Amino acid sequence: MMVTDPIADLLTRIRNANTARKEKVDVPASKMKQAIVDILKKEGYIRSYRIVDEKGHKVIRIFLKYGPKQEQVITRLERISRPSVRQYANKDNLPRVINGLGIAILSTSRGLMTDREARRQGIGGEILCKVW
């Protein structure tokens, strides 16, 4: 199966597993996806992740996080920049997701980072997605 937008595929798999209250979800591995999942882990949106070898292919196994009454920690995942329509923001126009309660993940010249980190470093980049 050929996926034209691997980041949208990652977000959709996480969104679907989260809605179905699954404990974990597997996605094909890549450095970009691993960097996004690492940010989600650091920001507390997922419990953990591991890179595993499934039938000769590397897979990222993501362990989802829920509240004490099984309420979703991730309430929304939204893809912003798409391969057909790229969305960029300079250091002065970085998005604030629900007044800082959520995060935007950006691809910058210094790697992937959250909107808060990009603001701190004074750089802009491509807005990949928003999470809250």
C-alpha cells in the first residue's frame, strides 16, 4: 500500500486507536514519524513508544494514554500542512493552540519542535499538525 502523506497516516492511526480506546497502535517507522511521536511523549500525550521489528519491517509501537476514567488525553489531532498545500509560519506568526493548552508541531531548520520551543528559539517553520 502506497501512502502519499505518511504524517497524515500516523495521525489518523493514532486518532482512530484513541477513539476506539485501544492500548497501543502500530505504525510503519520513519525518522520523521519517530520525531513526532517523541514530541507527543515529551508533552505527555502518549504513555510511551518503542521501535520493534515486525516481519522484517521496523514499526513504531505507540502506547496510548488515558485518564483515570478512560477519558482521552488526546482530544484532537489535526493535520495542518499537506503535501499539496504547505503551511508556514515565521517567528512572529507561530500558532497558539487553544491559548497554549495544546501544541503545534513544526518542522524547522533545527529539527522538529513544538510551537513553544520555536518561539523560545526565535525561529519559524512548516506547521505539521496541532494536538490538544
